[in-house]
Amino acid sequence: MQRAGRHGRQPREDGPMENGVGQEPGAPEPPPAPRPPRVRPRLVFRTQLAHGSPTGRIEGFTNVKELYGKIAEVFSISPTEVRFCTLNTHKVDMQKLLGGQIGLEDFIFAHVRGETKEVEVTKTEDALGLTITDNGAGYAFIKRIKEGSIINRIQAVCVGDSIEAINDHTIVGCRHYEVARMLRELPRAQPFTLRLVQPKKAFDMIGQRTRSSSKCPAEGRVASGKETLRLRAQGPATLQEGPSAMEEEAARHVDDLLESYMGIRDSELAATMVEMAKQSPGAADLARGLDSVLGEFAFPPEFVAEVWTAVCSTGGAQE
């Protein structure tokens, strides 16, 4: 016969031990310790001023304006001095223009404000032969000059020149489509003045008058399958795979349509429209989406229909 303890209690089996403390049988297990947050790797990019400078390193930007600010900070200049950037070349090469994506190994060259010049133009035809884009920070500039056009005959006007004023009316802060519309609406046979600012040139670029070909392959995009930093006008930048060959082809088609209908080229806008088309069940849905997100562009219905056709032809949209 087993004897009772001093106070007459029977011995009991202890429950499992946790940190040296006994737990009652059936007690819930403590929740697991939270996992430490995933540390995002630092994304550091190399940069130089296109006309020549030491190499700097920048990080911590989420859009183009912040990128220009970081470049300006490194080289002790004003952010408004930066007019556009090219990837992996110091030359004014519009096929290497920085858009909304940067490859993690890309080298960024910043083209800054150079000399100001004024030219007088007489509009003898409806089209001047200019294709306009903008830098995402308030400055529109010339991305292409059409061979044989009015502007082509004015040697002082070059690809890469930013447009600061039309007839002494400043256009700083205007988007590319607004500048293109102003130029289209100028009356024929009436001279007007363009105030232009050329990018500062390195010694080996002096005297060079760059022209774009009739097509702009790649537009500075990185190869498919390569990880890129996607810059966005709103929200944080995201790390993602580079566009597929199909997405690049669709974006080129849409960029060509932007030039044909609106006189602008914008590879990031074209890529955004391709993404929206891929998520739209039909052309009418795409039109509504574009109107809600990009309504200020006032895209004509026939343009939207051609965008839908272009994306479908590459297998990118829902059918």
C-alpha cells in the first residue's frame, strides 16, 4: 500500500516542461516565434554624368524624380539640371533611353543641361517631323526627327534637345502629349520660335547630330529573363523579371501607335498599356480602363482599337 504524502495528497505525473516550468496536461502549445522579416537586398547602381565625371553610386529611389534627385546629390548639382538618362552609353542614344525599368547591372549616364539656343521655324506643312517624349520630371525633349521633315532642314535642332518655350511661352512642367498638341495646333505659314536646351556634350560628342531610325527597337529595355527594378509614378519600385519577348514586341507596336496618333514616344506608357490590355476581356474594357487611369491623354477610340489589335496579335491579351 502506497503511503500518502505529508498532507495526504497523492503524487501526480508532471506535464511537459517548457523553459523549466511544468505545463498542465492538455494546455495549448505556445505560438511559434515570429519569423524575422525578409531583408530586401540593397540595390546600388553606378552612375556618371554623360559629358564626363567620376563614378558615383546611388540607391533608395522609387521613381524617376527621386532618381534624378539622387544623381544630383552625388554630383552636387540641382535635380532640374538632369534632363534624361541613358543606360550603358554616354551618347545621346534614344534606343538606350532610361524608361521605367533598370537592369540591376545597368550603368546609368545622366545627361544634364547644356547651352540654350533659339530657332525660328515656319510651319509649311501640318507635321513638323518631331517626336516628343518627356523625362518624367517636367521637361519634354526631342526623341526623333523625321528625315525630310521641316525640322530636319534646321541643323540647329537635334535629338535630345529639351523644349523650354514656344514663342516665349514656357512649357516647363508640361507632359509630352501636351507639347505635341501645342505644336500641332500652331497655324501654318506663320513663323514661331522654339527655345531649346541641348544636353551638355563630352568632347567626342561635339558636332554630332544624332537621328533616330524609323523604328526604335528595345528603347533601352533589358533582355528577357533579366531581373529589373521597375520604377512607378505612384507607389514603390518593384523588383521583377524583365519583359518577355512577346511583351516587348507588343510594347514596341503600341509605342509606334503613340507616335503615329499623338506625336510622342514613351516606352513606359506603352508597357503600361500592354499590361492593361492583358487584363482586359475586350477592347471596350480596355477603353474604360485607359479612360479611368490615363484620361488626361484623351485617347481616340480608333487608337484604343488599334492598341487592342496590336496586343492581341502578339498573343498578349485575353480573347
